[in-house]
Amino acid sequence: MKFAPAQARRAAAGLMLIAGLAATGCSAINYQATTHQYSASDGAMVEAEDVKLRHLMFVAGEEGGPARMLGLVSNTGRGEAEVQLSVEGETFDFQLEPGEAVNLQHDGEHIVSAIGAAPGSMQEVTATVTVTGEDGSSETAEETFDATIVDGAIAEYRDLLPEGFDESMAEHLEHGPDTYGGGAAHHDPHDTGH
């Protein structure tokens, strides 16, 4: 059977359409992980009004001890922003001009005197943001969220511990013969050479 040129073009276009639908079918109906916004660091990511909180977290040695608050607070709007972060009954206040940002690690020390949870868990934080527009009107928003608490087990956080780093915090991280190589399948209880 021989097709006329117009019929051949229509048949080829139909085949291309079917191939295109088959190639995109999975992505058209399945969840796309790349569309999900998340904080790629250890900290929380929160937005209230025109203020963005990025990588908010705490570094503490133990529950009930002091904890250093880390992260970035930035005003992305056109008006002035008053930001209040409340943690365990303590408040930290920031005044931000339009486009201004505060790095909590480098722009002063922000220490909670007694963190309410242990390292490895989450601490509740309330952010209250009041933005005053160019016309003098103001809007207030409040967001409550959980922020990660880490300790000195990760070397990069050791210098940030308010009371300093104690070597006992990392003793459980020592490499032993049980974890050498391929794990339990390669474990030789008589071999101490690892």
C-alpha cells in the first residue's frame, strides 16, 4: 500500500504525537520532586510577609543548656520590617530596612540561655513580622515552626557551641572494627588490624 505525500505526513505526525505522549506520560501524572521547595541545609526555611528566614537552627551541647541561633533573616520587600523571634520565652528583635539581611552567625551573638529540646530534635520558634509600607500602613504576620538542634558531632558546628566543644560529644563517632569495609558481612571479630 502506497501513501500520498499528504497522508504520509499526517501518519508521521500522528506517530510523533504518540511517541511524545508516551515519553512524557510518566512525568505528566507522577509527583515531580524538583518542584518541591525545601531547605537544603540543616535549618528551617520560613516566610512571613516580606521577610524570609533561611537555614534557621540551633547549636547546643545539651537540652536545658545554652544554644546559639544560626541562620539568615532577610527583608525582601519595599517597606521596613520588624522581626521578633521567640524561643523558650526569650525574644530576639531585628529591624530591617528594605533589602537588608542579618546573618545570625556573623552579625552578633544570638544565644538562647536554656534550649527546650535535646540535640537531634526540634525546637519550636515563633516569628512575628511587622512590615511598614511606604505609605505608613503596616501588616503583621506570625509563623510558628520547628528548627533543628545540632551539637558538636559534626565538626563544622564545634566552634559554634556556646560552652565550647567537649571531645566526649564525638566519642560515639569513632570508627571501630564492626563498621569497617562492607559492614557485618565482612566483620572478623578476631581481626584487630582495622
